[in-house]
Amino acid sequence: MFDSSSSDEEEALLLLLTQNTPTKPKRVWIHEINGKRGDHSEYHNLCRELESHEDRFYWYFHMSRDSFEELHDLVRPHILKNDTNYRKAIGTRERLAVCLRYIRTGDSFLTISFSFRIGRSTVSIIVEEVSKAIWECLPPIHMPSPTEEIWKQSELGYQEIWNFPNAPLPGTTEPVPHVLLGDEGFALQTFLMRPFPGATTIHDQRKRRYNYRLCRARRVVENTFGISAEKWRIFHRPMECHIEKAIHVTKAACCLHNFVRIKHGDMMRMLPNEPTSSQNLPENAATSQNLEGGALIPLRRTNASNIAPPDIRRQKCLAREFTKMSGNTLLPIHEDLSGLKNTRLKSRNPPAKSFHTHSPTWKDSQAWLKEWEAQQAKLNNTLYEFSTDERPKGFNESRQIWCKLNRLRTGFGNCSYLWHKWGWSESAACECGNAEQTIHHMVFECPITKYNGPAEDFKNLTKNASLYLHNCKF
């Protein structure tokens, strides 16, 4: 028989152990914080307020409200969820807003979940599903599959604009395969071309020229990705998801890039620095552009450079320091500025002494204008004669036309004279036999490449002048 006292002790011990064992906290389906999503989430509060401010709405979603609604109508059938007896499904507009904010800001799933009061895993699922829907709905219109004709146009563009042929090579009839362009980080492959190592190009002009053309052609893709990454900042950080989901997000961002570019045009260049008022948008902000066969559409840069030459900038800094030192009697150097002597070489003048030659009312803008007018008189180029109160002709044209027009105005471009001056060519002669092939010679004097029309056509940028610039090689 068993001892009853021993059995009672064992039962009491087991009961004590059971009571002291920590119990695992019960998990809830929806956290109490997320349960208040309808009243306190970012979507139900901030996003609703943004609907009354078009510029802020654009800055938040990187698209206008009309574009958001159009995109929502396209993807709605693919992301719609039904309500159940246990809970109400997240709306399609809110799901689209979650995905756009993730791609737009690059924030983590956890940050998005706290902002919208949605579970982290739910945010991950929403981003994947909406990204798939965007890729299914937008490509037929905004990112069509490239055709053979589109590939041929791309090949022709690389050969004419960037001087990087694919097939066939210049001077030959034998075709060569198309290749990918990479930088020094890639290994040389049969389908990928990379630059020569820098040490091998020091005494080899052909390799230097090849590296120059390859890097210039590769920059097209780098610029396009840089523009896309600046607008869709998910590309600024590693994606916290599996490879398959990252692929869906990347494809959705590419489609969104073209979608917004077509809808808003040059309005994109105003972001992300500050939100802009709709009254200040350019006239062609909503004009559509033709797609270039499945490629990301590059944005047009229209902001002109306003940086003075280095010598003017140095004089401006010198003027600022000279004014500060000469106007403060407490500085020891104040007394030395009145009687400066040249104690160094005759070819070296103290900066403060050289500034005495300037007028007390010297301004960098005026000095820059005088230098510009002096260069204009020296070049005797009527292309510079335009009013400073309005933008010159060609400012709103494509980047290719604008760049070539400025090369014609300044005289700096792809010509044998400059290539020889920089050590990239053995001769500065032109194909026609002229001793120097300058930009001016190519356009107005060379019997092979000259423009058959007056120089005023480039000043006014007539149709014939624009066509000539499109086909010229400089």
C-alpha cells in the first residue's frame, strides 16, 4: 500500500510549482492602440486634412489628389478586401496610402505601422499586394514592354548622342552584339563592357577615349536612377524584406516614376526641397510626354546655373574680409591695411593690397557682367545678344538641344581643337583641311558640317536650327 502522507506532500509540491510557473501573456488579435485607428491614425487625420491643400498633398504622396484617385481606381479591384463578422477590412485608399508612403519615404515597416496604427506584419502584406497591383495595372500604359523598334531607337540614340555604338562598329559592316555598360566594380564579361584600369590609360590615348565615351554613356542610367531615388527614397536604404518582395517594390516604383512624370511633368523638379503653391507651377506642368519603351523617363532640368567664375568668387570673399578688417579698429591688422608694402617677390602682391585697386562700391555681379561683356566683344558672337530680363531661346527645349546650343554659344564642345588642346587628340585639324576645328568653324565655315542659314536662326532657335542641333556631332 502507498503512504498517504507522502502522496499528499507530492500533490502539494506539484500544486505549488504550478502556481509559481509564469504564464505566457495572452496575445490579442488587434492591439488596443491599433484599435483606435479610425480616430487617431495618420490616414484618418493628417491625410484627410491634406485633401484641402493640394501642394501639401503632392509633397506627402508625390502626386496630386487627382492622380491618387486615378491610381486608386486602377488598383482597387486588385486590393479590395471584404469585411468579416470579426473585423472591418482596411479600405483600399488606406492600403494604397500605406504603400505609397513606404516607397516615397523609405521608412521601415515598424515606423509605418505606428503612423497608420496597423500591425507591422499587416503593413508588410499591404506593401507587397499593392506593389503587385501597381505592376499589373500601370505597365501597359506607363511602362510598356520594349519592342525591336524601340531597342533600335535606343541603339541609335547611344551612337549619335553619346558616341557609343552597339552594332555595327564605325567603319565596318560586321555586326557586334549589344552589351551592358558597367563601372570598375564589375568584372569584364562577353555581354558587359567596363572601363580600362586607370594605370593602363596614362600613355594610351585610345583607352582614355574609350573610357570617356563609356562613362558618358553609362551616366544616362546613373542619372535616371539618381532622379528616381531622389523622389522614391526607398532606394536610399536597404529594403527590410525578402528578395521577391523587394522585386515587386522596385517594379512598382519604376511604374510610379513614369506615372507621375507623365501626369505632372516639370512639377517634379520643385520637390523635395519645399512644397509649392499650385499657382506657381510651370505652364507645361501637366503636359504629357511620350514614353521611351519601358525605360524610366528622365526629368528635364530647367534650373540655370548662377555660379560666378572662380576669380570673381575669390574677389568677393576678399572684399568681404577686407571690409570686415578695415571697418573694425579693434583688430590688430586694421593699422597694417593702410600702409601695405610688397615684401615678397615682385610677381606676388598681398591680397589686401591688390584689393585697393577696386572701387569701394565694387560688386561681384557687376564684375561678372563686365567680364561677360568683354568676352562677348572678343568673340563677336551675336548669340549672346539676348535680354537678361527673359530666358534665352532654347531654355524650355530638351536637354540635348539646350546643351548643344550652349556649346555653340560658349565655343566649348566636342571638336578637334579642344581635344588637341586637352591632349586627347594628336591634331586640331578639321576633316575639311582647316588647321583648327572649332565649334564656330564646324557650324559656320566647314563645307562638310556647316549650317545652311543665318546665325540669327540659332539666336531665335528656328525649326531648321533646332533640327541641325539635334543632328550635329559637337
